[in-house]
Amino acid sequence: MKLDLEYKIFKPSLLEEIENFATSTNVDANIAFTVSEILQDVKTHGDQALVERTSIYDKANLNKSELRVPLYQIEEASSALSSAHQSAIEDAIENVTLFHQQNLPRNWQSKNSHGATIGENYYPINRVGLYVPGGNVPLVSTVIMTATLAKVAGVKHIAVTTPPNPDGTISSELLAALGILKVDEVYKVGGAQAIGALGYGTESIQSVDKIFGPGNAFVNEAKKKGYDGVICGHIHSANRIYEEGFVYLNCGDWVEQCSAVVEQKNGQLKIIKLSEIKTSIHEEILFA
């Protein structure tokens, strides 16, 4: 079957709509207020704020001693992982490692025209905090794409925060992936309160030097705040394209080409037909 790849008519305002959506930095005033309140609570009350906020937002009733996942639970999760799942995770880690080892900064030294020694030395960050989304879809991929890079860079201390399920547990697959990567400092904390804990530090969670990992609007807003020298990594929002390509839906005797670019912004998804973008790019090339 020959697929129709012809350019199609698009709305003249399409590019403007995409640009406005992708570059918007407006944050709902209620979100900003709530995040500021949460962060102040964490800064003032530490672990107590974490357990109270976890009860409110994640419906998990934990005490302070239960915030950190015990090492034996990580080990049990790793042991219980099926061979197929373990192999898949290990393959992904290996490939990510191989790729990023190639672009790891290298120290160098030379002499300039005056005979002076010049050069650059790179040192890994001592302690990083990784935020891993949990809930209904625990993102094992986020573990692989953050913790693996930290390991490649030579980071000595890695602290992971992830929201617990209502029963207070963490996804066994997520824990298993962390176990394979030899990451054993894992906390049952999510949302803006997790970012606050990593930034300010609490009785149980030592503050970090830099925070990485994706999150919803509340997490992203929390990452914009200042934490006494702590740096927050890339804030994932609408300007990051998550998926682009061709999707073929096989429905009996027919196959429909459904091309799309999926962008995420504040927990919402916006679908744009790729054929429309192709058309706009094509016309820009012709008439630029």
C-alpha cells in the first residue's frame, strides 16, 4: 500500500500557535502560590512537612522513619525482577552508558604562545538529586536517563526522590532499576516538597548540589526557586519535543498514517499534525 505523503493545506496561524505554545512561560498564579507555600513549609518544618504533604497529595500515611526506602527493599525488587525485564533494563543502561561515555568532557593541557601552561580540568558534581515521577506510570526510563548519566560522570552521591503509592510503596520495577545502577539512597517524596527537600535539606534528606529530572507544573515551578547555591537542571516544559514520527494504526483492512508531534506542558498534552508542520516548513524554504 502506498502512503499519501503529500503536503496538505495548513492554517496560516499554525506556526504562530506552535511558537506561542512552546515558548510560553506563564505559570498559573495558584500553582506559584501553592509551590511557595509548600517550599516555605519544607524549609521551616523539614521532615514533618514532608510526611504531612505526602499524606495530603499522595494519600500515603508515612512516619519520618519511613521516608527513606530500606536497602533490603531495593535488593528484593532487583531479585524479583523477571529475567526479560532485567535484560531490557541492563541493555538500556549499557547503551546509554556507551553513548554518553563518548561525549564525556576530557581534561586537557597545553602551552600558549608565551609558554604558559593552559588547560581545563573537569570534576564531577559531588552530590545530585534526581526527581523520578511515580504514581500510575512510574518512569523507569527516567531512572535510566538520569542515574546512568550521573554514574558515567562519576558522581559520588546520588539521592532519588519519587512519590509513593497510597499504600506507601514504590514501584518494584523502579526500585529494581535503581538497584541495578547501585543507587541506594531513595526517598518516598514527590511533588514540590521533594524539590524543596533536595534544595534546602531536612533531617532525613541531605541537600544536594544540583537537581535533575522531569516533573509536572508544581515540580517545575519549585525548580525555578533559589536554594542557597543549589542548581536546578533543565526545566522540562512545552519547548521539549517528546515524540516525533510516524504512527501506523492497523484497523482491519486499512492503515492510516497518523504523524504527530507531542509536546507536554504543565501536565497537558497538545497534538499537532506533523503533515501540517511539514507543509509550513516546506513553504518557508520555498519562500524565505
